[in-house]
Amino acid sequence: MIEKISGVFPGHVRFRTIASFSQYSGSDHPEAKSKLVQVGVYLYAFVRVVFAGLLLRDAIFHVHLSVKGSTLRKGMICTALRVLRCRYVVHAHAAEDAMFHEWVPNPVRRVLLWGLGGAGSFIALTRFWADYYAAALGIPADRVILLPNPAVLPPALPDRTAREGLHFLFAGRIGKRKGAFELIQAFASLPPEIRNRSRITLAGDGEVDAARDLAGRLGCSAQVSVPGWVEPEESERLLGDADVFLLPSHAEGMSMAVLEAMAWGLPVVTTASGGADEFLLSGRNCLLTKPGDIPELAAAMSALAQDPQLRIRLGAEARKTASGFRVELYVEKLTGLYEELARPVRGNVRMQPEKEDLPSAPAPALEASRKLRSW
């Protein structure tokens, strides 16, 4: 997501990224995911954050958080930032309501929650997750900012009205949580007259070999393609070539893959996991199924396969919905949040810029925003 938004920010917001996990550090060494390397990457990141907190008092730290190991790593970083009295935002992308590993002791959890709770703002993707984190951290609801993921709309869409056959597309980590195996089972259960003129692509890392084996056992390997991880250029090609997007997840934060497919004008079959039904309405801009319900998933696929007009209508409405999450709107709100945190604080009140000072001298907020850094 950082790649999608970094080039859209105004000039006074400057980014410096610190990776705390080797998967995101750019390393392609075969040992990059070993525990020893992970510890080294994290310790280096922690030291960099602490030095930045000591030396750059005007910096705004933006901490991205997931679950379990991520909560542990980022909780320690946030605890250090709170001790150093730094200004920081916590941005939660969790797909599961399990913040900690079971083995993390309660005293350690309390310290980490104290660090996370010291954020100037806590960003959640949906109202479902906003309520969850407000309760989990014991913070006022007005400190939890609702900021759904952004969508980048392609300027032009392919003409899908006169195509031969049907291309179903799944994009995401292949495994149980995303419903990838159930999707293959649903495809295999389609009536022969539909399956024989259809194909399905499952793009993503994860249990790639297991997905291929399952397709073989179900007798549909000729129609099921599992290419593994694909580069962004290939992902865009697949989105343009697809007719239907499928993501029957058991748990989600707010799926970037679903938003991207909607931006490409694709009809989407997904679930309401993680509060997705806050912006998805089954029969209007998508088809929603229950997680793990293979017959219901197959029925949705069959309905779209047999009704081209339904596909076109749902795709058009999906595109309209995605336009409400345009990346420009996202960046505008996030920039405003950074500028709010950059304002000087007197006592317990963050100072607001005074309009009458603007002609003669920059207001405090404007001066701070010129120096603004986001970490």
C-alpha cells in the first residue's frame, strides 16, 4: 500500500521507510526469512526508530500493525516512542481478532497495549475493527480514526461484453484463510456446461503446490491455473483479462485485492468478513457468500456465468463504490491527520492555527507541516 500512496502526497510530507520484517526489507537472500535474520532486521529497525525519536523531534511516526508477531514487534516500538514522548500514529491492518500469541505473558501484554494506546490517533479500516480496537486498547472511540484502504482507479476499462468463455480470478495468499481451497472445490462442482467454458486463475504465494494437487485430484487441473506470486504488471493484466473476481475469505481486515478488482469494474464474489458489508451490498455491487459455504459459492459463480448482464451491472456498481475510496481522498485525509499531530501542544490542548496570523507569519501548524516527516 505504501507504494500506492507515496507518490500522491503533497511535497511537505516526506517519507522514510523502516522495515521491521525481512519480507518487506527488499532482501531476496534465501535465508531472509530465518529467525536469526528476522531478529537482526528488527533490532536494526528498533535502533533506527529510537535514534530518530531522539534526534528528530518534529517527526511523525506511522506504525503499521497486524497481529501476533507484528503486535509484539510494533508494540515494543510504540512503547519506546511513548517513553520518548514522540508523536505517532498506529495503523491496524489485522485480519484476525488475535492480537497476541498465546505465550505472551499478561504483564508484557499490558506494557505493549500501553505503548499502542499512546498513539495520537489509531487508524482502523472498518467500523467493525474500530470498535474492536477501541475496546481492546481501552481508548476513547474518538481517538480511533476510520480510514478505509485506498483504491487506484485505472483510467480505462476493458470491454467485457463480447468475450468468449469466462475467466474467474482469485488474488491473495493461497491457503485456508482466503478460502482458496474451497474456491477450487466450488469450481469443480460447477455443472459441466459451465466449467467446460470457464477457467480460473489463483494468483498469489502460500500453499501453491497444495492448490495444484487439489485441482488435479478433482479433475480440473486443465482449467485451474496457479502461477504463484505475480508482479504488479502481471496482476494488472490478469485483472483486465478477468470476468469475475473471487475472494471467499474467512477473515479480512479490508481486502486491497477486492478494492482493486472493483476499481477494474469486475463483479466480485466475497464474504462480509471484517466488516466488508459496511461498503458491500450483495446483489447491488457484489455477491456475498458465507465463509466456508462451498455450495453457496458455487451458486454465485454459476449465476454470474449464466447472466452476462448481471456481471456487467455488478461490475459497474463496484467501480462506482471503489471511486469513493480513491487514493487521492485517502491521502488528503491522512495528510490532515499528520498536520493535526504536527501542531504544537500546550498543556493538554493541541494548538490550532490562527487565521489572523497568516498574512504576516506562518501559523504554527503550517510551519510544522513544512518540516513534516512520516516514518
